[in-house]
Amino acid sequence: FGDEKVAQLLVVAARDYKVKIDVRPLVTVQLNYWQQGGKTADDIFNLLNLGDKLFESPMLLTWRAYVANLDPKKTDELIFSVMKKYYDGDILEKMFADAKKRSATTRSMASNLEEEMWRSQGKTADNLFKFLKLDEKGDDLFESPVLGTWVSYINRLNTYEKRPDEFVVINELEKRFGYVDLARILGKTEGMRGDNVEIVASLRKLQFKQWMTQKLLDPKRVDKLLIQSPDDPRNTRVTLDFYDFYKANGGPPLY
């Protein structure tokens, strides 16, 4: 058998519950064989005949696994560099959109590659905020189904900085809402669905961590900030949640 046929047989065997042996060691042998032979990501893309049906091909994950072997830290970057040789921008956008309607694995891979496409186009956090029309959402931003896309993209850009900033997403949001109002907004999760509930909860913890470690805020100082808008009903939620976070994360006693 040729390399492509062997790869196909291994994929079929891995999916067939009737096959009693674990084929993963054989897949590893094949990937190592290609790598020792000096095969590039482009070579294996063509060897597996991925072509126009890339995200529908059972060989997709074999290719991704090989590229990850070549460079675990820049897998998406390397995959995208091959893809853009064969597909123009409009086709790539359609491929990613269609792939995100498929399995969770395919959706995740397509989302990562879409972000890599945006990065290669030089899109900033602000550019993407407008591109996704999040600038039209106001406080409803946190209920948008594309919030996670924007947050993920900012974190991707951050990994390319000489000094990555743990609080980069919070800083971007504070440009738009201010840090006290942002806390008020993040305290409201009613009506949110799916992944957004988890995203907002994560952002809230991240903001509180920044308050403690960078802004050196304690519950008393936070109360003084909140009291500047004493009639805002969201203040109580911020006060209680930050007090709980402060205690749980080793904040010194209040006197």
C-alpha cells in the first residue's frame, strides 16, 4: 500500500469498534516515518489529497496531527500557511463558516484557523470588535454569540507579545465600559445562554484578580467607588461577589 492508503486504513480502523487492536501506535509510526523522511506540511496535504473537501475529509485529523508533530507551538499558523496557498480569502471564509456547523472537533479547528486568518490580515482587537458588530451591542455585548470569538482572538494575539498580559481582555473591555461599570455589567448573568455564562464568569474572576493584584483594591475601596452611583441596583452584586473573591484568594483582614 502507498502512504495515503495506509493512512486511510488506519483512520477506518480507529473508527471501527470491531477492530480489537489499538491503532494509535501505528499512526504514530507513520507520522514519524513521514517526519524522518523530511515531509513538509504541504507534502502531506497533497499526499492525503485533502483538496476542496478539507473539512469533510477523514484525513483532516491525520494531517493536523502531523503538522502538530512538526511544530506544536505553531500548528495553526503552519496549517493556515498551507491553506492560503490553495484557497483565496473568500473561499477560506466560506470553508470556515461551513466547518463550524459540523462536529465539535471540526468547529474548534475551523475557529482556530479563522483566527489565524484574521491575524495574518493584521486585524487588531478593535478591528475585530467592529467586524463582529460588537460595537453595536452596548451592554448586550455579553449576550452576543460571538463574544467568545472576540475573547479568544484577543488571547491569541496576546501570545505573540513579548510580554503577554494576563489581563489583556479586561483592559480591552475597560476601554469601553470603565472598570467599575464593567464590574456591574459582568455581575448580571440572567438571560445569558450557553458558553457566554462561563465566559462572563471567567472574566469576572479575572477582573477581580486584577483589582487585587494590580489596582490593589479591597472591599472597602470598592464600596467607595460604587457609592459614586448610589442608586445603581447592581452595586450590591459587585460588593458581595468581590468580598467573597477577596476572602477566597487570601485578601488581608479588613479593619
